[in-house]
Amino acid sequence: MNPAPLGPPSILAVEDDPVLGAFVHDQLGRCGFEVTWCRDGRIALDMVRSNAYDVVLMDVLLPGMNGLDVLGHLREHSATPVILMSALGAEADRINGFRRGADDYLPKPFSVDELHVRVEAILRRVAMERRHQPPLPAAPVDALTFDEQRTDVCHEGRWAGFTPSEYRLLETLHRSDEEVLTKAFLYQHVLQRGYAQHDRSLDMHVSQIRRKLKAIGYEARAVRTVWGRGYTLSAASSTTSAMPNAYHALG
């Protein structure tokens, strides 16, 4: 985790368009944030490596190195929250952004109010993570190791390579001790925004979690969909036999 900020939240805005970049810089500054504006992807990556930011707000199409590549390199060593900005709003583009480690995706054009709300939501989530957390439930023999500092899980020496959002989602389900958590609850407490019917961000994160757990050979428990209710993390053979039509593991 990043150390708790002593001053106003710091934001790195990475946008090569001079008009939009100046707009974002000025508007967020008026909202009380400390904003640094950068126009080049490679320079932005160097700045994040050498400075502590609370949020990175980054365009996808950038000179030097595009935003997705910057994000990929960033996720190798940092859990700093990243909001991608892009006019490429197709579902495939959003999925690609989340797969590379984005915490949120802001389609262009956007309003000042929406930008402010998205940034505030990320900051609230970070503040919640910095609070004292109760200890995780006792781990069984065939278990995952949860590393909060790394925002990743390990099984038999193999790391899953989770994004921060994926880690938060799995940890929330893990703490619930096989309780079914609704989509509305998970959107609010993990993604820090309200649930919309056509928003598939949560589904994308769940699909990635399943794929990554399978890749490291973890099969003791799985993230399962309880149709009409939500998601749960349950033992591979525990609940499915009792409710054969309720659970379905995708991916």
C-alpha cells in the first residue's frame, strides 16, 4: 500500500491533447487535488516509478508509449489505482483495459462531475483499504496466501498476478466465508460505484480471477455465480451438490 497522504490527494493526469489535458488539470485542481500533468507515456511511467501518486488518470492513446503498455509495466511493481480515459468505448476495449490492470474506465467525452465522482470513488476505496482490517480466516492446508502489500495471492509458490481490483474482489469473497454477496454489494464495496444493469465490469473481474486461479493450479475453492443472487467463494465440491442448478463457474 502507498503511505497515507499528509496533504491533498495527488493525481497524475496523463493526456497528450493540450485542451483536454489543461481542462482536467484545472478542474481537478479546483476540486482540491494536487494535479501533475504529463503528455508522454514513457515519461509518465518514469514519474510513477519515482513519485507517490494516489491516482493515475491516463489516456489510452499516448505518444512515446500507449496507456495500456504503461499500465502493463506499472502493474509489475505498483498497485497505484489507474483510471483509463479513452474514446475507444467498445466492450472489447474496456475488457482489454481491465485485463491490463485498470481500476476504472472513463469513456470520452465525460463531464467534470463524472470525472470528480470517479476519482473520489477510487480515493474512498483506497482510504478503506488503509484502515485496520480484521484477520483473515484461518487458512486450510490447501489454501491461498493473501498478500495485502502485493495485492496478490500465492498457491504453492506461484503468484496469480492479480490486479488490485481482482485482489480486492477475491479477498472480499474470502472474508465472507461462503456467504453469497450480491452484485450491488460488490460494486459498492469493491468497485466503489453503483451497480448498473449493463455494466459488466464485475463479471470481467470474476472471469479473470477464475482464469488466473486455474493457471496457478488452485482448485480447492472457486468463485461461483448464484443465479439471481450474486457471487460466492466456495469449496469445489461443497455446495454444488446441494444446489445443482444454482451455481455456475464461467471461464
